[in-house]
Amino acid sequence: MDNLALPTIGATLLCGVLAVAGVHAYSSGRAQRQALIDRLSQTGRSEAAGRRRRFAGVDRRVRRTALGRRIELKLAATGLDLTPGEFLVSMAAVVAGLWLLASSVLAPFFGPIAGFVGVWSANAFLTWQRNRRIEAFIGQLPELSRVLANATRAGLALRTALGMAAEELEAPAGDELAKVAAQLAVGHSIDDALNELAERLPSRELVVLVTTLVLSNRAGGAVVSSLQNLTRTLEERKETRREVRTQLSQVKITAYTVPAIGLGAMLLINAIEPGALDRVTGSLPGQVAVVVSLGLYVLGFIAIRRISKIDV
């Protein structure tokens, strides 16, 4: 009996020790997890300037879909302080407003068309904002290349030079390089961080800079002279792009003026003869004529934009 009591007491003590260790490990892991969540939440709040996110439930559901992930990537490239859920809810509100406005001002036939135009306009706005951010980033590339060349000439490592450039440059280059520095700080390689930057803001100038930095980081070489030559080339391309943009500004304005004239003509006709558009779209031939005319305006817009698109 005594021989059985001693193993029982020992097993009980061992189970107690293991239980205490398990509870301690569980509480410690839970505390570390909560600290990580708090730190990430604090980072997100600082990046959002303290703004409270709206439509959190919609945002969680949208992020699980392929469409939500595409919207999230496009929003990240635009630099807008919006979540995919906020963007979709705002777009739905705009589409509903345009649908009701077109149905009441013009005719019920134009409601779905206005809704489609609202969806297209939201996507076009994101594309325009991304291109605008890319153009601003390209404009800062000569200064970025100069900062990296000076830091490298001073003997600093490329990681340190990127962090210094993130602190010295203004947005959008400063914000994008801050993301690169944050990725490097958590263990990402320079190649992966820079390639992700090139994918986020696609442009030939940035691809050339990223390729130069990646090859110099892999194989070594005269990175200072390469960056200096690249700085001069980027400055020349910057001036050339400005001249081309100035020459094509009138053509681009024409592309937006042509559809505006068509819309103004419809509003003028409906104002002179109230209900004219409603009577025209009340029959199948009238609906076909309106759709064909709108298609021709869209075709003209696309053609003018294609003609005025010159890659430098």
C-alpha cells in the first residue's frame, strides 16, 4: 500500500507542475498575442491619423473575395485612406444617387446607364489616383537616386540608405520607402521589398532604379556611379515628359469635352421640350438610337485618348 501511495503522490505532483507550466505558457502566449494585436492596432491608428474605420463588417466580408483583394491592392497603390468596404459602400451610394437623379431628370431609361457610369467612374477614379501617385513618385526619382548615391558614397549600407531616404523625402516617395524600410526591419530581403515596390507603383523609371539597386546589392560594383548616371537620365526624362504632357493637354481636354457636349445637348433638349427624352426612350427604335449615340461618344472618347497616349 505504501509502495502504491508514493508513485501516486509523485504522479499527482508531476501533473500539478505540468498544469502550472501549461497555464503559465498559455497566459504568456495570450499576453504576447494581445500585445502584438495592440501594437498592430496602434500602428494602424497612427497611419490612419486616429480615424475610426466604418463598415467593419462589410470590409471583413469583402476582403475574403477576389474582388475585395483586387480593390485592396488598387487602394494601396493610390495612397487613399480607405478600406475596400468603405470604398464599395461609397460607390454603391454614388451609383444609387446617379440612378435616381438620371431617372428623375432625364428618363427612367437612363437610370441603369447612369449606374453603369457610376461604377466606371469609381474604377476610373482609382486608376487616375494611382497614375497620379505614380507620376508624383516618378518626379521624385531623381532626388531619391541622388539621396541613395550620397548615402552610398558616405559608406552606408543600402538598407540604411533606404531608411534615410524614407525620412528625408516627402510623400509619396517617403511613404513608399517607409513601407520598404518596415519590410526590411521584419526580415524581408532587399530584392523582395524593392520588387514589391515596383509592382505596387509600376513604371519603367522605377523598374530601372530597382533593377540597378538589386543588381548592385547582389553582385556589388560601382553603385555610386550607376546612381549618378541614373539621376541624370531620370532628370532628362522628367523634362521630356513635362514637355510632352504640355503639348498633349489640349487633346486630353478635347476627349472630355466631346462627351460633355452630348450630355449638355440632351439636357438642353429636355429643358426646351419637357418629357422629350421620356418619349424618345419609350419605344424600341428610340432606345436603340440612344444606345448607339452613347456608344459613338464612348468610342470617340477612347479614340482620342488612344491618340493622345504617348509613352516617353
